[in-house]
Amino acid sequence: MNALMKVVLIVLLLVVNLAIAPPSWADRPKVSKNPDYVQVTKTLNGLLALQETQDIPSELQQQIDELTLQKAAIESGVTWGQCWNTTGQTIGIFGPATNPKSGNDGLYFLADGETTPEGWDCQGVYLPSGAKVAGIESTPAIFKILDGTRLVAALNSDTGAIEFNVPTTKLTQADPDQPIPHVSQAFIDSRIPSTLIAGEMDD
């Protein structure tokens, strides 16, 4: 093989490599524009300022620790959350709509023992009317999670209440300007759990 052919071959390999591999110098999306990051930082800064002026209870210290980890997760580039259901019953969860044109999050049904797939953004758990949830008095509501969070929903056998492994940082409750579905656990139990296919969740 002559020198010219070698040069042509090397150039072709470089062109193919650039075509199929993402450039390593590409900029990551600015984390400061992520609404979850903005909220985490604001809440964390407020708690840290409070911590400097007075002794805080263990519950607030736990929230500081959790927010610190969540902030680090978002800074690392994780742009999705994951939900794991160990409640013994089907739960409702929110995530990206299967039809992107709708612009709205979709309500899906996660069976007991199931976990949403990596990369699929579980955005929160739907708490139906009359649900007994530790630390939450009024339902229906949506227990929202931040990017980089792995939420575990479990049932406390002693109290019969659903418990989460992370503290409440975002809770959306019924509001005229932001309606929430008003359904019961019996309705959720009657639904066929959503199917996990190739890393996506479909009805």
C-alpha cells in the first residue's frame, strides 16, 4: 500500500469516527437553567443559612444531606428520576407523555416490585384520594421528585401508610390553576400496569 493510500485511509477513518461519535468537546447543557437545580440550590442555601444561626432538628439535617446529594447528582448530568414500588399494590406515577406533541406529563401505573427503567424520567408519584401517606395530610396530590433521585415507595405494615425514602421537596396539591386527577386507589388497582419496553413506558 503506497503512502497516498495510507493517508486516504486514515482520513476516511477520522471522518467516520467523527460522524458516529459525539464530539468530546461538546458543551453540556447549563445546569443552572435546570428548574430542579434552581429549586434545590435555593432550598439548600436557605437551610444552610438557618444551620449557621441555630441548632436544627435531625429532620432538617436529613433534608440538607438529601438536597446536597441531589444537587451533586444534577451537576453530574443526571436528567431523570427513577421510581421503585414496594407498596404491595399498583401506584400511579408521572413521566414524559408518550405523545411529545401533547406537552403534558402522562399518568402511568407501576406494579408492585417494579422499577422504572434507567433513562426514563419518573417525575413523581400520584397520591390518590383518601391515600394514607406519612407526612402528607391532604390528597389527592403529587409527590414530585427531582432529577437524580431514586424514589422508593414502601408500605409501613404497622401504620398502613405509604412512606418514601426521600423527604418531601416538591408537593403539588389540588389547585384550580393546576388540576390534579381525582381518582381513588381502587381505580388505580383496576388499571393494567404500564409495560416497560426498551427503556420506555407505554400504556
